[in-house]
Amino acid sequence: ADDEAATIDACRKIEAYFGFPAPNELVQKAEIPGGMYSNMVAQLQQLKAEEILPRAMELIPSVRLSAGLPPLVTPTSQIVGAQAVNCALDEKAGRPMYTNKSSQFVGLVKGEYGKTPVEIDPEFRFKICGVREETPYDTSKYQMQPNPELPEAGGAKLAATEKEVLLLELFPLVAKKFLTDMKVKAYEAKKAAEPKPEAPKAEAMPAPAFTGNTVNAPLPGRIIEVLVKVGDTVSADDEVVVLEAMKMENSITTDYAGKVTRILVEPGQTVPTDAVLVEIE
């Protein structure tokens, strides 16, 4: 009683006995929920970028404050955490912080998620999303998610029922893969009795030699969409690829103007940091 040190010591011994992880002061200083921390750890392990975790944790309070101090609950906790990771990756690569911004972070700062508890600095908002005034989300401009037919699933629609359409609209990044996998498995189950031809062995291809400028992946992730095609003419700062990392969409832009000569990735492909995405001459 009335002995805080002894109480904490007893709690630590109980936690150690049951195999609980040791307290992490970074979690306390970052003021984040335990679930958000464990989610960040799992996603950084998936990206093979665990070494930036301490720096990302240090950046969370400043990123959160700059974004108007949103509550760290779903989805804003994921948005803030993913942006802190992006900033840590920018810093590691020698780029200015906020070089890479997820589309969701841009929307949060712009005002599309609602009014934040703390006013956002107009100059920071301009730096992140190009406007100084808070701009609510315009529902009249909303476009539904693409709902294509899947050749690999025998031409089945990605989302065929009302439930699947809602799933695709609410959670597009996760739902696309989930629904595709589900439809492909169902199609393959129907064809299980048919003999499958043996796939030819792929021959190792030499690494492509680049003669033009290249647009590289600033962080590891999965290609969501390629926005250009071979032969297109692009200007500096044009978006060329949408990359998903930490469950956030990141628009990758080109630093060069010219003609697109090669596209080296396709939707669904996982790429490491600095992977060449597009060549421009």
C-alpha cells in the first residue's frame, strides 16, 4: 500500500512470469494504443523494414500534431502511423520529410475526414495537399471502385452481390485481393477434374539496361495501379503509379518529363525499395 515502486515491480514480475513482453518506453512516449503498435511492427516486418521502427515511433507525435491531433483510433491511427513510417523512410533515404504522402494522409490534412481537434497550420496543409483552406470531402465527385470481370476466374465479376459491392467500396485495398482469391478458388474448384498442362519453365532473363530516366519505388509495397502506358508523354510531377504500403495508397510521381518507353511492373506485383517502375526518355 502507498508504495508505487513496489507495486510496479510486482506487476513486472507477474508479466514476466506469464511471458508478457517487456514495457516499451517508445510506446508510452508516442502515446499510441498497443494494437496500433503491434500492427506497425507486423507491417514493417512484412516490408522487411523493422530497423526504422524506433524512428517512426519518435515521429508519430509530431506527425499527429501537424495533422491536427486526430484521435488514434481506426482509421486515423493507421493513417498517422503509416505516414510516420513514410517520413522515417524519407529521412533514411536522404529525402525531405513528407516527400511520400499516402492519399489518406492528404485527405486527412485537407479536411475530408472532418474537422480536427486542433487547427492545422494553413502552410502545412498547402505543403501536403496544395490548398490552405479546410476542404470537406465532396460526395458528389465520388466514383465507385472498378468492378472488372476476372479472366483468371472464368470471367466472374470481382463483386457480384450487394454484399461484395459494399465490401469493395468500404475496404477496396483488402477487398480486391480477398474477392479475387475467392473467385479464383471457386473457379479452380470447378475445373479440378480437368488435367492441367505442365507450365513451361521460365528462363532467367537478363537485367534490363536502362537508357533513359527511371521512376523508382521510394518504399516497398504492392502495385495498385499503373497510370501510364508505353508511348504516353508525361511532365515532371505527373503521377505514374499508385503503390500500396502499410495499407495506404501512395501516388508515385515522375521527376522527369518525356515519353514512357518501358513499364516494368503490373498491378498486384510486390516491389522492394528502389525497384524501377517506369522508364522515361
